[in-house]
Amino acid sequence: MKKIAIIGSGFSSLAASCYLAQAGNNVTIYEKNQTIGGRARQFKKDGFTFDMGPTWYWMPDVFERFFKDFDKTPSDFYELQKLNPAYRVYYGTDDYITIEDSLEKIYTAFENEEAGSSIKLRDFMDQAMDNYNIAIKDLVYRPGVSPLELVTVTTMKKIGQFFSTISKDVRREFTNPKLISILEFPVLFLGAKPSNTPAFYSFMNYADFGLGTFHPKKGMYSVIEGMKTLAEEFGVKIMTNQNVEKINVENGKATSLNINGEKINADVILSGADYHHTETLMDKKFRQYSESYWEKKTFAPSALLFYVGFNKKIENVDHHTLFFDVDFEKHSQEIYDSPQWPNDPLFYASFPSKTDKSVSPEGMEAGIFLIPLAPGLDDIPELREEYFDKIIERFEKITNQEVKKYVIFKESFCINDFISDYNSYKGNAYGLANTLMQTAFLRPKLKSGKVKNLFFTGQLTVPGPGVPPALISGKLVAGLIEKENKN
């Protein structure tokens, strides 16, 4: 039995803790904040409840596979509801497309927008489903140790899709800009610029259209609470307000942590905290990735978020609503090509109280607004206020209603908060982008190459950003640790 110290309590850390404790190890999680969950923390105020981070529950099969590893099901811990509609996309006043809860309905929506597009979408989705079965049921469960992990009979047949892009494949088949934006949005909001993302990542479109969008009752935080319950059933200790100040290395091995001035010994140290930050907790000679390495990496977006309590119900929106009434490509360029505060930002709004009465007082509405941003931008209160006014003005015009005067309160969260709360590199929200040169074995390693007994998990390593990949990352690193223990 090994004494394992885990830094951070996000999805990947909690997942890893379950596997490691199940294997008989003595596992303790150290979380710097007052509450667990990492980026998936919860915010409560005046009877309102908000998920601070992830709000989309995609890839339910990955959650099922996680809990099945412990002879459990998601329903043992939280109640799940499939959303219908999954989401609405606005392109202007009274101009929107609704994505419903089945492929047949989505084919009809596409056909209504552009004659013949449903046939093209069927072919596109067949390939996306095939990619999903290859990626999510196999490839992403490989630890990124060797390039040979990607070489299989099925992937060799798909080799062209690693050198084409989502944007090329979508635009080859579709000309309608509305339909293009719907097909490209999953990778833009969650990973990278569509023109830099391998076409193989169309599996995200199958996750979107094919599997659907779900809502856990009481929000995504109920998943965190379920994983916490599971971890504690296996004896995991979870400690909050524990700021890790240093990782101590002796004779090339990670041996202990300095936490709040106290030295905590461990046989194995696993960090689910920001990868770059974790390495700065050691002397430079023990870091496997230099500052120039991180500077050259392409990061997924950061975000400006608003958590808003309204004292009335909001009309003409769904649980998830996207606002693409501005130039999609231009905002994408302002995130990835010429990083700057966007002139006319795309934005997303979530109203979980449309589905879940528990998250707001009766007759009121909980609203979460998100603007994707380039990481590393200047973040000042005046800019946050300016952008809130920008999107609310557009929101009112597009949905034909007044809402600003019904705001009871609003709280914001942006780049500076990602840095202060999560030690996030340049305040990124989602980790490293899913580009060709940042895929699988080309991502930062789960195991340190310089320090023994030191491991990493989460969105900056394998397999990538997002909640389902975080669960997988926790499983992968636990497997590597157990393999090391047996040697």
C-alpha cells in the first residue's frame, strides 16, 4: 500500500483517487480552495445555484464507464435528464435554429434551412459516429506514452483525417454559414480553432447530435458530489484550504509536499492542478517543460463568465442558448490568431432553471453567460462591465425582451480569477487546444520524465480538455501509478 498525495480536487483528481484507493492505496486529496471541484465548483447566492465551470453534460457513456469500473451507475449518485431541445442557436432577431433530441429531428432542421443538407449531414454523422467509436471507446484510453498507441488497423484507414481539418471537411459539404457554425462550434468553444483541429475530431459532432445533451439535477456539481461520495467510500481523505507551496525532491524522487507551512510525506505525488504551475513548485532542474515550451503551445480559450440572478422568468431562450449573430470566423481569429478582446463576441447563455427548479427561487431565473476569450489578456473590472453591457444589449434585441432591469445581482469570473483560484497558465479555462501537434503522445506526459514518483492528470495532459476526458485522464494516470507500484 502506497501513501499517495493528490494536488487538486477537480474531475481528474477525484477520478484518479477512486481508482487508486480501490487498489488499496492510502489516498489524500489536498485542495487549495474552500470547496472541492476545481473548475467545476458551485456558486450559491440568494437562493440561486450556479455551476461555475462546465454546464454541458456530453458523452454520457464515458460517465457510465467510469462508474461501472466501481460496480456503480450514475443514477446511484445523481439524476440525469436528457434535454429537449438540446440547445438553440440565434443568428439574429427571431432567427434561430433549434437542435432537438434526436438525429432525425436535426436532419429535418438542417433540411429546413438548406435543401439537400440533411443528406450531407447523414453522411457526415456516419463518419463522426465511426470516429467516436474509435476515439472514445479505444484511443483516448491509451496513456500517451508512445506514438505507436495511435497505430491501429482502424486509425490507419483514417490517417487522412489527421491531416485534414474540421473546417475543411465541414465546408467541403456545407455552404450555409448557419449550419457551418453549428458544426464547428463544439471545437471552437471547447478546444481549438476549427481550421487547426484534425478532421478526426468530428467525433465531437456525434457526441453533440448523436448522443445528445443532458442535465444532472442540481447541476454538474452533483457529479462532483457523487464522485466525492464514491472516493470516500474507498477511504479517500479530502482536505480543503490546503495550499501546496512546494514539492520536495530528494535523490531524484518526489518525497513530500509543503502545505500551509507543514511538511507532508508521500510515496507518490499526483497533481491534478495546472501542469505548468505544478512544475514551478520544484527547482528548475526538476521541471521537464521549460517556460519557452509553454509559450509556444496553443491554448484553448479562457472565458469571461457572468452568474446572474433575474427576478423574472426569461423568455425566448432554452436551457442552453448560443448567440452567433456576429462573425464566427472573426471571433475565432481574435482568440487564436491575433489575441485580443473581441470586437463583437460570440456568446453562450445557460438558464438551468428552465429545466431544474432547484437552482432558482420560484418565478425567477438563474442565468450563466460565457464569452470565449484568448488567455493572457488584460482583465480589468471596466472591461468586464463593458462586455456585460454589450451582450445584454444584443440579448435583449435578439430575444425581444427587456432583461437588464430585472437583474438582482451579477458576479463575474475571468482571466484573473482563473489564475488566482486555479493557478491557471495565463488564465486559460480549458487547457491545451486539440491541434494535430498537441494530440495524444504529443501532449505533456502523465508521468514526470525527471522526477520519480511524480505524476500529472487533467486538461493539460492526456487525453485533453473537457469533463469526459478528465475522467479518462484520472483512470489513465492511476493505471500508470499502479504499474509503477508493481515494478
